[in-house]
Amino acid sequence: MSWDLDGDKMYRKFTFDNFDLAWDFMNEVAQVAKKQNHHPEWKNVYNQVEIWLSTHDANDSITFKDLELANEIDLIFEKP
């Protein structure tokens, strides 16, 4: 699955086997976001995590920062 456009933002929904795995994923994403100083908008309900990416400093448009973070998020999700 790839990222979609949702208005002016990149969007992707991630589904896990349980809440613990979803939470672990969010923790890993949070560490990468903190390091990049670029933070996602997200929502978690049980085993699902939804993420929207845009750059607030660029009038909420999609920039290279979003593409870079999306790539890192994909790598975290695809880890064995």
C-alpha cells in the first residue's frame, strides 16, 4: 500500500495484529519524527494508525520533509 492524497496532505492507514504492535509502531515513528523535527498528524484506534503528513511551515503543503518522513515510516512498517 502506498500513500494517498487527502486534500493537501499525504495519508496512509496502517493495520496491525493488535494494539501493542500499533503502539510500538507509533513509538518508533515518534522517535524518527523527533529526530527530523517534523511531526505527523495521526490517529490511533486499537490496531489501526492513520497518518497525515504536510509541512506546517510551508502553509500545510507537501514538501521534501513529508516525503522523507513517509519513507522512514514505510521502512518502520515493513520491518520484519
